[in-house]
Amino acid sequence: MSIPPNIAQVVAEFAILGEIANVQKVGSGHINDTFHLQNTDASQPDYLLQRINHQVFRNVPGLMQNILRVTEHIKTKLPAAEVETGTLTIVKLHDGTLFHKDHDGNYWRIFHFIKDTQSFDLLTNTQQAYEGGKVFGQFQSMLADLDPELLAHTIPGFNDVKYRLDDLEEAFNNNLAGRAADLKDEIRFIAEREDVMCEILKLGDEDKLPWRITHNDTKFNNILFDHKGLAQCVVDLDTVMPGYLAYDFGDAIRTIINTAAEDEVDISIIDLKINLFTAYAKGYFAAAGGILTPVEVDSLMMGVLLLPYLQAVRFLTDYMNGDIYFKIQHPEHNLQRARAQIQLLKKLEENQHTLQQIIFDFAGRRA
Ligand SMILES: Nc1ncnc2c1ncn2[C@@H]1O[C@H](COP(=O)(O)OP(=O)(O)O)[C@@H](O)[C@H]1O
Ligand SMILES: [Mg+2]
């Protein structure tokens, strides 16, 4: 693509080096619009331009400050040769601001483009799972000595189960789409597990579980792999904020352990890829084992159960509200997604002892 005039105008606001030769759309991210800007000068960096989805991210200044703090901290931990390739690098505007707001109200930012990397929507083997666990573990361990209170809670209540259950109850009571009466089984399933699922919050409230800096979008396509297939770094830091480690662990496992799609209609084929779980946990403990407190080790399995539960709650809420948050491809899509998460959770519960033992083995503990 040659350079569209609106993009040239946006780029002119930023303190880039060299000149842009070419613009290409990248990635399969569902949130932001992302472009690769090639430099005419090979001795200068290529850039990654993103239009930030400010419908999803309401606090763009807080979000960019969070990314700056986190990436600058990570850079102090990286070997000199990896400072540019081991985390994102923000390019500021000429006046030092971290983002540009255009006349239409769009927010834009630029990072250095990290060359010769690729990301995958789905992982296919245990080596990748191990690498994924390791790189998210490294991310958390490099941030273990940065005070989480320095970061803004850019999406309040993001993984807070009580807050999500309140939303569910409100949706049930409002019954805007007239669907609540059909969901008795699903609502009962959610209600039966309420106490167990609040355990992480309870440990946090009792100060037994420390706040940490968490990524909150530990999907596989947010990892950049090098040409040898080794994980190089974690990207997509929009949701970085204070949280509990178990949230990141649980969400990563939720997305890799399922033998079927997140919205699988035939729930009988939903099962667990325990080999990928084991590999991810192994990589995670190799990198983050040293920072985990004993209660955090205990919390990991709670996170594995909690994240599909939270997702089911969110899909059910949206279904009852008439599908206003998640994009749907057909009218029953959110219900189908909720049922698939519930089935995944049933499988996780059936295999809880095995999964717990795998975690404890890596932590050097007995169940
Ligand atoms: N700094 C970077 N250098 C190279 N590629 C990147 C960089 N940041 C992101 N990407 C690629 O672009 C894709 C989309 O970016 P991401 O920040 O994850 O957007 P979204 O929020 O839409 O998921 C990523 O999955 C990754 O493949
Ligand atoms: Mg992404």
C-alpha cells in the first residue's frame, strides 16, 4: 500500500527517524488497527502504527502511561542486545506526548516494529506451549519488583468475579432480550460455583495474595516468536494493570487447553489437551517459579477454573442483554459460547486433581 494521506498526517506528529516508504496492514488482532511502516532508511527502525480502540479502552492516557512504565522497567532487566527486541518501544510525539488524538477523535500511537518475528493464532505443539509459558512467566518475573500501585486500573473490575456476577444478576433481572427464562440450567451452574470462584478475591482481600502487574490478555497471538520458533517477547500491553498472577495463568490455559473452538456448537467434542497444559506450566515455572509465593502457587489452579467461568458469565450476560458487547455471527452465538465455556469448566473440574498435581510437581510440592 502506498501511504494514505491520513496516515502520513498522523505519522508526521511523531518523532520518527528516517522516512516511511510503505504502509502495510498487519495481524489478526480484533481490537486495534495495526500498520507496519517500512523505513526508506535501512539503518533506522521500521515502525508499528496503531489506532487504539477507544470504545474498549476508555482511559487512553492511563493506558499509555502504564505501557511506558512497564516497558521502561522491563528494559532495565534485559541484556543490552535485547533492549530493542525484548519488549515494546514507544515512539513519542515531537512534544513528548505518548499518543496523538486526530480531528475525528481517533487515538494513535507508534512503537518500534520488531523485525523477523511472527505470531500464531493457535499453537500446535508442546514446544510452543512451553515457550508461551516461559515468556509470560518472564514478563511477570521482570515486573515483580515494580509497584503495581503505580499503574492505573484502566478497566476497573476487569477480572473481578463479584463485579461480573453483579452484571449477570442485573441482566437477569432486566431480561431485556426476554431470554432469561430459557437459561435456568446455565444460571444454576453459575450459582452453584459462586463461593469457590470468589476464593481468589477473598485471598486478595485478606492480603494473602499479592497484587501483581498482570498482562490480562495472555493469548498466543500476543507473543512474538523468532525465526527459530523461540518466544522473543510479549506484546499487546493495552490491558496491563494490577491483578493476580492466577488471572494470566488461567486465561492462557483457557485458550490453549481446549480441544475445540471457544464457540464449539458440539460440546461433546470439548476436551482437554493436558500435554499442552503440562508444557505451558513447565515453561511458566521455569521462568516465574522463583517469584511465586506458596499461596500464589495454590491460586493457579483456581485461576484455571475461574477464567472459563468468568467468560461463561460474560457471554450469558451479553446474551440476556441482547448481544450488545461481543460481536455475534448468529442470534444464539453468545449462548453457544457460554455453553462451550461451561463444558470446558466441567472437564477442568473432572481433571482438577491431575492438573493440580502437575502444577505442584513443577512447584516441588505434594498435592
Ligand atoms: N512491536 C511489534 N512488532 C512487530 N509486530 C507486532 C508488534 N506489536 C504487535 N505486532 C503484531 O501485530 C499483531 C496485532 O497487534 P496487537 O497489539 O496484538 O493488536 P490487538 O490489540 O488488535 O490484538 C500482533 O498479534 C503481532 O503479530
Ligand atoms: Mg493482540
